Amino acid sequence: MIMAKAKKKEEVPAEEKIKQAARKLFTERGFDAVKTRDIAAEAGINLALLNYYFRSKQKLFDVIMVENFEQFVQQLIPVMGDENLSLDEIIAKVSGNYIDMLRNNPDLPFFILNEMKNESSELLVIREKMKDVKSGFIKRVEKAMKEGKLTPLHMGHLMMNFMGLVIFPFVAKPVLMKVNGFSNKEFDALMDERKDLVPIWLKAIMKAK
Amino acid sequence: MIMAKAKKKEEVPAEEKIKQAARKLFTERGFDAVKTRDIAAEAGINLALLNYYFRSKQKLFDVIMVENFEQFVQQLIPVMGDENLSLDEIIAKVSGNYIDMLRNNPDLPFFILNEMKNESSELLVIREKMKDVKSGFIKRVEKAMKEGKLTPLHMGHLMMNFMGLVIFPFVAKPVLMKVNGFSNKEFDALMDERKDLVPIWLKAIMKAK
DNA sequence: AAACATTTTAATCAAATGATTAAACTTTAA
DNA sequence: TTAAAGTTTAATCATTTGATTAAAATGTTT
């Protein structure tokens, strides 16, 4: 029997355990706040093994960063490029899907925002990915604006509005819970409502003048 | 001549220099990323003096945190409570004022979001401050909803929408600049436009169904 | 079994960092 | 001028933290 990784039974290999622990902690707390010893403890392995597999904390982080950023944008690509859907349908579907994704990964937005504030890494990859996401959808929106079906508006505003309505609540969750006294349950109920509301609001925004 | 702080000429006292340096660095980078030696260097004073005046990094940070949070909310209070303005006027004025304030303090939102994710400090003060902000305005909105002038909606949604449209762009600025290739100038121009656009959009949102 | 790869342990480094101390210097007040 | 308060400097601690090393233990392949 050929096995790349040797292990007693059917256990998860150490390298994978380290990655899982790193993903959890880095996503929750960010690069600086996580210590290599935290990761080793969370993974249930020895500190030395982390450096054995990943050479350094930074290298391990880079792996997680790329994976997280992909999760952050990947979901948008197939829906936004779907020529069989109307613009309204795309907005509704993307909003709903994205809010669902964020409910399962509530720390993802802050992680991306926080880490992209510092690093300049992986810029090329990111820019390329986003080009694919935007091209088709943007052209259709611009066409609708020219035809007078939508109020003419800089694409940056639309992107900020979408992100602001969909993503921001997850970034602001701690503040909202402290300031407004929301419970986790209440917050979750509001997010569920927003799956239907955000598309309505985005449509209203795009037609308002 | 009686002077609490002794100094050669008309210089800014060391305690104030430390606070100013601390405010700048903490607001830009957050608690963890700022080292006491950074603050001392930025203030042009010796490291020992920082601990002499403020006892510890944490104590110094607490001072800055309170001041920053006050700036974050204080501006809202007088306008939102102004009974002489219509709801539309309040929304327009608050949006414009707040975007202007954030253009002068672009790092403030992320600072608040980041630090409130961790700490539980100053909860009482915060909660009290926010009660003042909300009470009057909220009652008027709820009344308008009951009268059918606005679409009935959980107040949490309205707050998220306002913050999402006004504040989020400043939090996402690094991402937007990297992903969309915005320059500082372009971003600033968009923010200027939003002073007029956000009130229009918020009104559209509150009437949409 | 022998050879090889993987995993674990324990000890240790070097640098960064928050904090303290003691001594000197400067300004103000008595 | 002297005493007190405020300010500065330099040296030093103890802890944390990322990383490395050497050696042993465990499992796999030949």
C-alpha cells in the first residue's frame, strides 16, 4: 500500500491538522494576534513540527490567506457571469448566497479587511480573480444605465453599496451587539431577513435619483 | 506664575506629546501593532517617560480609546435629537457631516471595529452614550412607519444600512484600492459624491418594499 | 532486518517588547 | 539659595515569541 504520509491508523496527517488549526485561529484573530504556540496547541502537535512543515509562521499564513481570499470571492464568479439570469435575479442570488456563506464564515470579512490593510502580497492573483468576476456583470449594468433603465452611477458606488449592505453587518457585529444589545440569535434572524431585503434595497438604490 | 507643568519655553508638555503620538499610532495600527517604543519615538520622548505618565501601555490606550469612541458617536447626538429638522433633513445632515468627519479621520472606523472585537471595557459608558443618540430619532421613525409613510422595518436594519453605506467604504478602502485600482484621489471624489447620494439611497431604502 | 521517511520531544537562541530603576539634569517655588 | 517637582537619560529585567537544533521514537518500504 502506497501512502505519502505515514500514520498509525486513519488519522488526519499532522500537516493538515496544522493547517486547520491555523485557518481557525488566523481567521478569528488575524496574523499578529496568533502565536505559533497557539497553533501548535490547537492542532495538538509540537511547535517544532509547524516549522518543519511550513518553514515559518508567515509561509503558513500565506497559505491560509490565499484560501480565505478565494472563499471570499470565488462564490461570486459563476453567478455574476451567468448570462441566463436577469440582473435582478443575479443580485438576488448573489446577495442570498453571500449572506449564507458569511453566516457560516462570520469572521471572514474582518480577516480580509484587516490583512489587506497591511500586506501587499498576492496582489497579482487577486486582481486577476476580480477581473473575471466583474467583466460580464458590469457591462450589463452599464448597458442598462445607458438605456435609462438604471440611474447612471460610478461602478465603485455600486460595489460599495453591495458590500456595505451585505458584508458590513458581519464586520460590525461586535459593535452592534455591544451597542444595541443584540444577542447572537437576534443577529442571526436579522441576517436571515436581509437575504430577501438587500436585493430589494439594492434595486431601489439603483433606480433612485 | 503658576504652572502645573514646568517647561523651558512654550513647548507642548511631554504628557500631551505622548498622547498625540499614541492617538496617531493606535488609531492607524491598533493596540497590538503599536509598540511603546514606536510611541516614544513618534513623540520624541524617552520610553521611560511614557510609563512615568501613564503607568502602562494599556492605560495609555484606554485614554485614546475613550476619546476615539467619543469622536465616533458624539457628532450624531445633536443632529439626531434636533426636533426642528424633518427626518429627511436629519438623514441628509448626519450623512454629510459624518462622511466629512470620516474623511478627516479615515482610520477611525476600523480602529473602533477592531478594538471592540476584543475588549469588553467601557461598556457602560458606551451603552449610555448611545441611548442618548437614539431615543428621539428612533421614536419619530417608528411613528412614521406606523403611519405608513415608511416601510416597517427592524431598527437594526436601518442602523446597519446607514453604517454600511456611510462607514463601510472607509473600512474597505484598502481592499477597494487594491482590487479596483482606485487612487486616493478617486476614492476621495467618490466619498464626496456620497455625501449627496447616501441620503437619497437611504430614503429609497426606507420606502422600498 | 535494514533503510528510509515521518513525527515527537526537549533544549536552546536571538530578538522584540513592556516595564522598572537609579541617577542626573532642569525648572519652579519657598 | 535651597528644596521640591518635573523631565531626561541610560542601563537593565523578565517575558514572550519565532525559529532552530539534535536526538530519539515510530512507522513504512525494500
